Amino acid sequence: MTLCKERCAETAIVRLQPDVSGIRPAVLETMHLCRQIDATLSDDTIDNIQVALSEALNNVVEHAFVHLPASEVCLCITCGPSKLCVTIVDSGAPLPEALLSDPGMPDLDVAPDALPEGGFGWSLIHTLTKDIAYQREDGINRLCLIFE
Amino acid sequence: MTLTSENQENLRIISVDSDRIDAAMAIQFKDDMRGQTAEGPKRVILDLTKVDFIDSSGLGAIVASMKQLDQGQKMELAGLTPNVQKVFRLTRMDTIFTLFPTLDDAVDAAHS
């Protein structure tokens, strides 16, 4: 079953299995395709895509299939006049709605041995994207990261 | 991913010989760092000159490496590329670590 067939007005698609070793190649391929789709994309925007997408895919790999059999994740890249969207399509667990608002970065005003080693990902995604949109229908998540 | 280290006087320079530190390598990085810093010189410089990209897992691994230093050991970071600097800045980790633009800057500061 292909998740993106007929459901995505796609310009380009990248597919990956939800394991940690698949993330880097998928991110690199996405960056490459984004440049091909829109040659005017700034280096800054490409870097933002690199980080935000890596963080979002880390979350899918870590959380989406904990209680479900792993299945293919699909990245749909679409380009509009003033924005570019990378949509992560998967059939894993629903995204907690609270994460659609920026949770803020972890507090660093703590003793050195209590400094946080995680919890930065979602706030990074919010900061680096212009907007985030999420839909879930028929057990399929569509998380759209929108870049300028 | 390789870490190579070089000792100078009371200083250990640990260079990351990889273009990234990300979720796929974070645990290995942390373990390798412990091996490189344990019972070593008091000043450690982590040379990130070759690292073009870190994600939050990579950042977390660097923080973890700092937390597992011996008592009295201090780690500073050198050669952060723009992408890596950005992640440190957005997470405000640039207020926690001492960052040097280049390895030479870090070494000069350690010897002065």
C-alpha cells in the first residue's frame, strides 16, 4: 500500500521505513528535491528544512509505532508561490495535540548535572517552520511543515 | 563515527571525524566520549570543525558528554559550523558552553 497515492498533490515523494538509519538519507534526498523544485530556496531555508524534518522524523521513529507494526512513512514535497511544504504521512499513532503549540525550550537555569539532554525537538520544529498543520483521517497522520 | 584525540600539555583535544552527530549516532558518541575524557587532562576541547549538522539528539549527546566529565574537568567547544551554531543558539545552549570559532582560538585560550 502506498500512502501517498492519490492523496497528495505531490511534486515529489520520498519514502522511508521508520527506523533511525533511514532518517538521514531521507532528509538529504528531501533537501536535494526541494532545491530541484525551487531553485530560489535560500541556504537558510534548506538548513531549516534539514533540522526541522530531522527532528520530526526522529519523533515518528521514536513514538509513532511503539504499539503498532512499523509501516512506510512518506514525505510529500509541494511548492507554492511563497511557501514550500514537506508533509510527513504515516499510519502510526496520533500526534498529541499539545505539540501543535510551541512547548518552549527546556529550562537551562539548573545545576550543571541537571542540564537537559532532550526535549528540544518540538520547539526547534516550531521555530524553524513558518507554520505547522496536522490532519488525521482514517488512521493516517499528515503533518505538514511549512517553510518560507 | 570516529573521535581522535591529541594531548597538549594539560589539554586534550578531541576531534569529531564525522560530518554529523545525530539520532543514529548519539549513543555511540556519548560512550566514545566517556572513553576519551575519563581520567584525562583537566581541560578538554571538543573540536567540531568537521561537523556540518547536529540534531537535538546530537546536542543532547554533547550535553551528556559534559555531564560525564570527571570532577574538575572542563569541556569547551571549538569550530562550530553555522548549522551547529544555530542549534546551540535556538536552544540557548550557547549560554551554557564556552564556544570558540576555531580550534586555534580554543587552544590559544587554554594556553594563556
